[in-house]
Amino acid sequence: MMLKHAIAGKGLEPEKVLSLGIEIADALDTSHGEGLIHRDVKPANIFATKRGQAKILDFSLAKVTGKAAVNAEAEAAVAEADAEHRTSPISSQSSAISASQVSM
């Protein structure tokens, strides 16, 4: 259940608020440690499971910083190079020519 719906009109018991608050803070601490800043934390982006665990959703506005930014840039560059290599007929032909020249 979305936290937004759980708190609508009636609120939550203090123990539940404390429990969810601790889980949300721990999740944000973990994401910040990985270089992901959520930037849109609100009840509509928190899901409370049937077990009472908090899950943070919608990282679409997240800012990537630090080592996560470096990793994201590196992964994007590799994916782009990979896609270009797989889809470019020129790349495929030049690779085939290079391979045939090496085997001669």
C-alpha cells in the first residue's frame, strides 16, 4: 500500500511511523552512500509492504553523484559502443576485413 493512502484521513500509529521512518532513513542512507540522491521523497513514493517494510519508489528525478556517476558514465559509454558495433554495417565490414587480414 502506498504510504499516501495509508495516512489519508486517519494517520498511522506512532510505532508504525517510527518503524517506517527508520527504514526510509536507512534506505536513503544506503542510496546516498552509492551516490544516488532521490530528490522526490514523499508519501506517494513510499510503498509499505504487507510485512510493514518501507520501499522507496520512483528514482526518476534522482541525481547521480560520486562513484555512481562515474560508473553510470562508463556503463553508458560501453553500451553505446557495443550497440554501435552491433548495428553498424561499416563497423561489421571493417571488423571482417581486419579479421581476414590478420588470418592471411
